[in-house]
Amino acid sequence: MSEKSRICIIGGGFGGLYTALRLSEFPWESEQKPEITLIDKSDRFLFSPLLYELVTEEMQSWEIAPPFAELLTNTGIIFHQGCVTDINIEAKQVTVKDKGIIEYDKLVLSTGGKTPVDIVTGAKEYAIPFRSLDDAYRLQEELRLLEEANPDKIRVAVVGGGYSGVELACKLADRLGEKGRIRIIDRGDQILKDSSDFNRETAIKALEKNHIWQDLETEVAQVDADSISLVYKGQTDTIPVDLVLWTVGNQVPELITKLPLEQNDRGLLEIEPTLQVKGREDIYALGDVADCYDTDGKLLPATAQVAFQQSDYCAWNLWADATNRPLLSFRYQPLGEMMTLGIDNATINGLGLKLDGPFAYVARRLIYLYRLPTLKHQLTVGLNWITQPIVELLSS
């Protein structure tokens, strides 16, 4: 890399933001320190594992979605809010809408994926994905309108029996209480098929306790304004519903799929163990857009934990390449899994630890507090968690 080289990172999620922050912390020689640019369409970073807490208003949006401007203060990282419309990998240029062209020497692709809601008739018009802060705001508004209408029951269908679907269903059950009529719909023969037995069994108990119905081996045929059509063993049944939430699938953005880079049949970028895109030493790919495997050859899921760990390796390799050090191959460390199962309930299984209930709820909160991107934000959020119960007690 040349003197005052330029590193451009597209996407400010776990992979992109944490790579940028790690890069800024390395002991650069003054003449070697690169210009680091981070681009994201939003003005805020989203700590997505805590997005569910907005449904029950256990947390506020500023806690889980701090502004990039706040997080990047005094880091030297340049932030551009905007939509990337084109990437020219031969000219090494990124075009940002209304911002112009940004040139780079090294490029990091961490745009994240999107939830495909256009694969079933009516889903795009009537189903709500749950992936972004805007999705959470939209859900909150829909719930507010339903609650203000004060019906006898509020019927919610959650499509997808994975982590997101189960966590969302449990939070909704707590918010809606006795009025809630919630069902999880999944094409598999069990929920949480990739989860540990302990977490799956704990989650099933939570679903049963909250009277959440499970429609397994069931596919969605159509979504309408007030109903959803389900197919079970060849038979179609249309049931009334007030709200449909879509939590399944991951689609690579067209910005990535149209690049002349090696991709698998799902559009994921094929990468080397160093996280460099195959055939390109100047381009790295992380998170939802990368076809990444562990050392045993097992495909890694598109989770925050994977992207979080990838960011350390990506930052190291960018620094190592600039300072003539050896690059490292990514080695994923499975630290276990955590799920929220409603207010004051969670499950944790990892590193020899198995917890559920209120203790797991508190432990999960503390672990995620530690993983918030900056010490300042950790302290601000932690202080709020400590003082909020005291304020509520004094005001009651």
C-alpha cells in the first residue's frame, strides 16, 4: 500500500464498523496510517441482537442505535451517509449518491443482506420484515394502532422458526398479553433447527407458556391485508390475521451481485481464508455477503457473532498488509448462542455454560453491553440501566 493509502468500507454493521474501529486502534507509523472511510445509508449503527427490546420498550432506540458521528468521534475515521450506487473495482472507485466518487486502494464489502419479502404473493405489500430500525418503528406503529383499536384479540403470524422468529414471537407475547394470538410458521419439522438442544427445548417451553402456536412443515402460499394462506401436507387453509412478520431468508444486494467477482449460486462472494475475495487481494468481504466457512468446512451463518469476529481478522489483515506482516486465516470461535425469550427471560448455551430464565436475561444483557462498539457508549448505556429502575421507583 502506498503512502497515505485509502481504505473504503461499505456498510456500517458489525463487520464494517468494527473493522473501521479496530483499524483506527492499531499502532500505525505516521507515514503509514491510511485514510479510513466508512459509508452507510443510515446515520446510525444498529446493534441488531437488541432490536427485539424495542418491541417491549425495555430499551430505547438511542441505546441500540447510536449515531455514527458519536461513535467515530476522535477516531480519524471519515463517515459518509449515503447510498452507494456503483462500485468500479478496476478503477477502484465507489460512487455515493449525492456525494460523488470516493477512490480507494483497499475495499471492504460489508453491506449486509436484506430479507426477501417478494417471494410469496402479497408478502411485499402486507408483511413486515424485522431487520432494521425502520422495520422496528413500523412494527411499533402497527402495534400501537391495533392496541388503540382495542379488539378482543390481536392475531399475529410470524413467518420463520429460527432465532429471529422465536425471539420476536416471545417479545410480542409479553407486549400483547392475553389479547395476543401468536403463531410461528416454519417449513421445517422443528423450530430452531440449527440451535443446541438446550436452547431449543428452553425456547419450546417459553412458546408453550406464552400459548404461541407452532405451524411446522407449513409453507406460506399468500399474504393478504387481513389473512394468510398456509399449505400443510398439500392442503391450503386461509386464516384471519392482523399482522404478518417476515423473518426468513437473506438476499445479497444487487450492488454486490452485479460485481464481476466470484460468487456462489446464492450470490454470496467467494472468499479466501484471509477474507479476501477470490482473485482480488485488494477487496475483502464480511458478514451477510460472504460465503464463509469454519476450519471444518462448515458454512457459517449470517449472524452478528460471525461478523464481529471477522472484523478483527479483516482489520488485522489490512494492517498486516500495510506493514509487511503475514496475513491471518480466519478461525471462527463458537462462543455459544443467546436468545431472548421475553421480558426477564432468556437462554444461554456456550463455553460450558447453560443458563435460562432471569439469570440468563441479565447475563445476556451484560455480554451485549460489553460488545457495544465504544467504551463511551458502553458506560452511557450501562449507567442508564442502573439508574432507570431507581428513577421509575422514585416517580411511582
